[in-house]
Amino acid sequence: MRVCRGVRPLFVDGKNLYCSKGSKLLATTDGGATFDEVARIQFQGKFSGFAGIPLAARVLRMHPYRLVPVGDSSFVFQAKPGTYTVGVNSQSQRVFPVTSGSRPTSLAKAADGLIVFGDYIPNVDRKSPVRIMGSDDSGVNWKELYTFAPGVVRHIHGISYDKWLNCFWICTGDYPDESVLWKASHDFSSVAAVIKGSAMTRFYSIAVTEKLLIMSTDSPSVQNYIYVVDKETGTAKRVAEIQNSSFYHAFCGDRLFISTNCEFPDLHAEVTCHNDVVCSHVWAADPPYENWREVLNFRSAFEYGVYRKPFTYGVFQYPRVFFPDGENATEYCFMYMLGLKPHPDSMLVYNAADL
């Protein structure tokens, strides 16, 4: 296992892994043994100077989140205050700012290059429309592709592109009627609900295979599970019970990894279970993704005890294992320790066959 301190893995493109470290975008083809700098980020806002301080960057959301490479010339990624487009060798930079919230949590790219993300806004009163934005010119310009009317959903958690059906899968939250898995045509002329209606349909991200969708629930006040959904019928099958809410997944070849969060229950929600708020757990399965096993767990760093206080709830982000997006053709499993011991704010590189 290799430890790369301060490095955050973002996207795997075959054998090439793109990462960030402070204001640098890096690339590695040897599992993190060596890195090449490919671009510099000029973070926006008066607190941009804190981007190189790990704890400050977590509080301020001043780090790249979802990222996709765009051809050979630029990258699109999410960071406060919106969606960035950065040229290789810092040739250019654009920011499409958000007007509410800190930054979107979704980002997906279709086979023809269309890039999409959805609004992730507070929307406490549900009076705001929720948009899905798209760019067909490598992130230079953005336009509305679809809009959920006020009251339909609170915000958009994740979007995944399906290369087999040439469509997008979307998960929204937060409360039961808003927690929906949607299927959208490539041009968003058709957007339809597939499964919905409870805490068990509140998902954050979607792993897509030729015939299946694999998702884990994002419900900190109830018991959480991993589900397998048949794409043709929409039938959902519960396949594993996990320790807490879950945000991230990653493929290493055909093997799929899923992590849990150290997330405290919603402050005003009725709690119906005892989730593990101390450790982040990593689960793994091979096709057909019905037999899951826990392969790793990491304890949260000391500063996250402040989550128990209402006035600091959510400030530091939940301690968790973060995985990069993309298609991984390497033998490695890359993961980032967000506030976890013994290597906080570091990338760990495992041989996937050993997990």
C-alpha cells in the first residue's frame, strides 16, 4: 500500500489517474509513484489562499470535487464557487458560478462529449427550480437541459452516463417523495422516474454496468443498504446491509468498491437505527454484485467530534473514503482519506487483487 500525502484522486482514464494537490492538477501512470503537473487552478473568492491548507480547504470546499478530462486540452471540475474549466498548462480558466450553495456534487460526460451537472442547492423551502446544465463545447458555455419544477426535488445528488443505453441516470433528494432515481434520454427530452418514494430510494451516486445499476442508500437516520437495480425492469434488489450512509463507488476492472460515511443523523430527524459514526467502511463485490464483503475500515480523525454540536454540523464534511470517477484499467484501487486515520488528507493506493 502506497501513501501519497495531500493528493486527492479525481478521475481514472484507463491507465492515467488525474489528481489534485492544493492548486495543482497532477497526473500519474504508475500508481502514484511519480506525478506530472498538468495544470494550475486559480481558485475564486477571497478565501482562495487557503486552498493549500487541508483542513481549511475542507471547510471552505476549496478543492476539486468531481472532475472529467475534456479531450487533450482541458478539465472540467466542481469546486467552490461552481464549475471550473481549466486548460492544460494553465492556458485558460473559466468558472460557471453557482448562485446558491457551495458547488454541485454531480458531473458526467457522454460519449459524444456532452458534459452535464445538476443544481445542489439548500432549497429548504422547496421554492426553487432545480436545473440540469449541459455543455457541448468542453465547458466553455453552459445551458439548461432540463428543469425540475419547484417542489419536485430538493436538489440533485449524482448523475451517471450509461454508455450502453446512451442515457443518463440521475438521483435526487432528500425526503421520501424527492428521493428518486430518474432516467433521462441523452438530450433530456425525456426524463422519467424509475424508483421513488422512501428513505430506501435516497441515493447519492450510481454505478452503471451493461445490465445493472448498483447503488447504496444515503439516509443517515435509518439503516442503509446496497441495492442492485435491473435496468430493463427497474426491479430493485437489496443485497447488503452497510454501516451508514454512502456517497462513493469505484470500479477496478469488474470489481466494485463502495464506502460509507461517518455521518451523524439529521439534527431534527427521527432516528430508527444506530449508524457507525466513528469509522468509514469499504465494501467490495464482483459481478453480479450480490455477494458483498467488507475489506477495509478507517477511524475518523479527532476533530470530527464537533459534529455533535448543532452549530458546527456539516462544517468539516463527513469523514469518509472518497473514490475517483472514471474507468480504471490499472491494477490499483485508489482512495482518498477525508478526515480519516491513520493517513488523513492522503491518497492510499492498494493492489485491487489484495482487497
